[in-house]
Amino acid sequence: MALNAVSSARAFLSRSKPSAIPGNERHFTATSFLPSLPVTSFGGTAGFVPRSVRGYFPRRVSITCSASFSNVPAALLFDCDGVLVDTEKDGHRISFNDTFQEKELGVTWDVDLYGELLKIGGGKERMTAYFNKVGWPEKAPKTEGEKKDFIASLHKRKTELFMALIEKKLLPLRPGVAKLIDQALGKGVKVAVCSTSNEKAVSAIVSFLLGPERAEKIKIFAGDVVPRKKPDPAIYTLAATTLGVDPSSCVVVEDSAIGLAAAKAAGMKCIVTKSGYTAEEDFENADAVFDCIGDPPEERFDLVFCGALLEKQYVG
């Protein structure tokens, strides 16, 4: 990267939060360099969820629904990263950094900075926004078209490294994920994973961690399957259309504010299971918020609860 670009990046960082770490000009800590997400207000049914559940996470939360309630969602839609597996800090971030190191770009994304970057949906979009703000590496091409290809090649390699982690099963499923999926499939509920991540990476998570028997029953919508990524609702709208279900009959499980915004804009109910990077985000518009799905005896919610959301038949 040119010297003036380094100087500009340092000046920018000094105006926001911490400066670059001495001895490594391209290792930046968290800053406010990312554009703010649009604040959108969605109508919802969050008001019927008790305060004891929303925003408060005791070690054990017991959820019960009306015994006569028998409805289930037409489709249960999961985000991938942070919902199925807490992949971001020790999965995607590590794979990005290993790619940057392989290519000798002199770039490292630390834990806090990556948390800021997650406000942008999509890995290619994340890298582009970062380089546009702090300056492109010296080894990067100069024209816009070549830069796009450069980003695509970095992302391809990053995906390969990430998939190697998944295949080794170094990142476990979050508590309750397999249980809830089994409940849904057992009741004939359509199940899909809707993610801004690369389709190969998402498929690897579903196949290796959920197993081939479940994987063949789960539809995947990921990567560039839609032109606009979360918080745009396009991926959830596509899922509902492809599955042949009404959006209002779908329940989404998300972990982030941008994912919640996408689900609500698509006209769907949304349960948030907070992840390591999203614990402090604003989930006011969620229909319910938990720390995880949970396995018995510490189960937070189940398929019956998901169905109850559709009819507002929650009983605390």
C-alpha cells in the first residue's frame, strides 16, 4: 500500500478509536469506519413476549405453550453463521487472516475489528468496504474490474480454508440446533438455511455437522443467490417463494440485527439466538430473544413455541 494511504488510514483511525498497533501498520483495531446501517422500524408482535424472556437470560429458561396448540410453521428458516455454529471469531475470521497471510498482504483482522465488519453482509462485501476505507494493499490491482476479481480470488481461498476447518469438525453445532431441526422435519415442516456466506461453506456446515441424512432434506439459499444481501429481505423472500410457502407462515432463527431486519422486512416471525459477536445488538423488533435454542434439560424453546408465535398463543 502506498505511504500516503497508510498515513491516511492512521489519521482516520486516530480520529475514531485506537491507532494502529505499533510495528504492524495494517493490523487495525475496531473503528467506526463502516457506514451505519439504516434504522428501520418494523411492526411486530414482540409485545406479547414477556419481559422475563426478552433481553434477560437466566441459566435456565422454561418455555411452555398452550397444551391444545397444534399448529406448526410452514417453514423454519435458519441463518448459518452464529445460529447453526458460532463460526465468526474462530472460523471465518481466522480463515480471512490466513488468506491475507498467504497472499502477503500485511493485513490482520483482530477480534474487535471483525465484529465491526460483521455489520456488512457478505465476505466479499466486507473486504471491499475495508480496503476502500483504509486503502488497498500494494499487491492489489488498480482497476475496478481487476479489484473485483482480486476480491473474488481472496474469498475463494478463504472459503477453502474455512471448509477445511468444518470438515475437521473443529467448530461444533450450537446447543439445540439438531434437536429443533429434527422436530421440524419430523412434523413435515420445510427447513432451509438462508445465509450471506458462500454456498459451498454453508453446504459444508450442513453436511458435515448435521449429517447427510438431515442435509438432503434441508434447502440452502446462500452466497450470491440474490443480488442484495441482508439486511435486504431478498434471501428470505426467495426462500419462501421457492419453498412454496407464505412468508407469514415462516419462522426465522437469526443471531444478528441485520438478519433480524431482513426477516421482518420479508414479513416473517423471527427468533433471535444471540451469538458471541451480537450479544449487545438491538433486537427490539424480534418476536423472541434467547441466548441459544438449548438442549434438554436446559431447552430454551422448541417447535411448539415457534408455532405459537404465529398465532400469538404464548403462555409464559
